[in-house]
Amino acid sequence: MTFVAGSKMDFLSLRYHKQSLAQTLCRLGLFVICMGMVLTMSMYPMLRFLGGKLHSSFTGSYLPGHHSVLLINCPNEQAAKDIGRAIMERRMAACINILPRTSTMYYWKGEIQDATEILMLVKTRTSKTQRLIDYVKSVHPYETPEVLSFPVEDGSLPYLKWVDEAVPDD
């Protein structure tokens, strides 16, 4: 009878061991899947960037959204030139157009305002836009400066390559 009882105990420990092994393998598999997803999601921006670079270099085409044009209004030409020069010295843009007087109407503190402003068109890499926006907000004379960014969908490839050469990548 002890032999039978011993067999029963061996069977139970073997069964428990199989369940424990199955649970361990299941947990390990779940861990590997989760880590794979985390790595994929954290590396996605870099992989997308590299994929876009490879695509455009092999096909000679343009990856939409790689460049941006920013619109910035300034109260006068001197403010626009000062801000523009500072942006250029920091290599945050390839080119800035300062357009002559524009008539502007806007709401400010519940009232319709009429003003004359100077419009700046800033051409840069999209990767630089947030840094550029933060910089303009820090030096602009307006309490709430207008800084709008628009992605470039297409354009002259030689010009866009020149923008890439003029604005270093971070």
C-alpha cells in the first residue's frame, strides 16, 4: 500500500510540475510578446524616419511632411528682421521671407482689432518646428505670437535637398 500511495504522490507532483512548467512557459511567452511590442513602439519613430530616408533615396521621391513652412506675424519690420536673423544664426531655418505690410484683423480681449503687421515665411525641417516655435515665443514682442506650421506635401526636390543641407539634422 505504501507503494500505491507513493505512486499517487509521484503522480500529483508530476502533474503539479507539468502545470507549473506550462504556466512558466505561458508567462515567458507573454513577457516576450509584451517586450516586443514595447520595443517596436519605442523604436517606431526612428524606424519610420529611416524607412522614409531609404524610400526617398532609392526612388528619388519626396517624403511628404519632412519639411514645413511656418507663418509668423511681427508688429514691424525691425522685429521681423531681428527674429529672422536670430533664427538663421541658430540654423533653425534654411530661408526666411519677410513680406511687406499686411493688414490684419483679429479678436483680442473681446474686441475686433485692425493692425498692420509684417509676415514671415520660414522654411525648415519639420523636426525643427517645435524648437523654432518655442524660440519665437521666447523672443517675440507679442504676448501671444502667431506661429503656425504647415507641412510641405511636395515641392522642387533640389530645393528641398538644399533645405536639408542648410538646416542640420539633430
